[in-house]
Amino acid sequence: MKGRRPSMTSVGRRLARPASRSVALALAALLVSGCATTKVDRSSDAAIVDRVLTLIKQRLDVAPAVARAKWNSRASIEDPAREQQVIEAVAIQAAAHGIDRAVAERFFRGQIEASKVVQRALHADWTDRRQEPFPTVASLDRDIRPVLDRLTPEMLRSLAAVVPVLRRPDGRVQLARRSQTIVTSTPGSREAVRVAVGPLLAVDSAGRQ
């Protein structure tokens, strides 16, 4: 009939169609944005994981020099006083980096133990080969420990960055997989990497251990 008002049902259908299209477009945009964000986040996570692994490797690379210095001086691989000094310094600095003290302490104990794994393996090899004292070695106090001391704050910053990544299961999987790339041919290095990375794999969803 001429002049008859459209029913509310027909009006609703006409209004709903453009609204549905708008919602669909908005959801599609969100999905695309979400995929892009995930890709960026994963790339960022990989860089963070690689950074902490690189620093672990750099610290492990110092272990052979420590082993040679101790071989020449016949010093014990164990150095409780020095180890405690490192751990206490790390514990003090942890809060400033927003890291749980227990996480920082366990991580650095892992690095110290990993270094000793390499040192023990080298000393065992040299004992079997009746290795003479090396003609030239670096000084623990003047050459080696300053390098380790410079690595400590870098490792703390890297630890603070990697903990949020490790709160996610995929972060720990990524760490375990990528850690295989830092295994070297140094005696004991495979076990040393396991010891060094172990504390990171133990970080729980709250960033604690």
C-alpha cells in the first residue's frame, strides 16, 4: 500500500547488513594486525633469546684461558671465594634490573659451573697427554677476570629481557632449540651449554625458579 511504513523487521534487516559487513571488515583487520604483531613479536623474541645465548657463549669462550692459567699455576679449578663474590654482586644488581634475586643467582651459578665443566674436561685431557706448562698464559687477575666482570652487567640486562619470553612455553622451546647453535668443539662444551642454559629453562610462568 502506498505510504505504508516499512516494518521494523525490514528496517532491521537493512541496517544489519551494512553493520555485519562493518564487523566482518573490522575482525579481518584485527586478524591481519594480530598476525603481523605475532610475527614481529616472534622475531623480537628470537633476537632476545639469541642475545642471551651469545653472551653465554662469550663467557664460555673464556673458560679455556682460565683452564690454562690454572694449569700453569697448579691452582684448583674450584674458587669458592671468587664465586661467592660474583654471586653476591649479582644479587645486589638484580633488583636494579627488575630480576628476581633467586633467578639471577641461579643463572650465574649456572654460568660458573658451566665454565668449570670446560675447565675440568681440559685438565683431564691435559693430564692424559702429560701436558707441560704452557709457554704463555693470560693472567687471571689482569686479563681474564676483567673480561668476565664486563660481561656480568650485559648478562643481567639480557636476563631481564629474556625472562618474559621464557614465561611462555614456546619461549622455552625456542631457547632449547637455539641453544644447540652455541655448542663448540671445546672438550666438555656440550655439557657446559646444558648447565649454562638449564637455569633459564627452569624459569616458571611468573618469572621465578
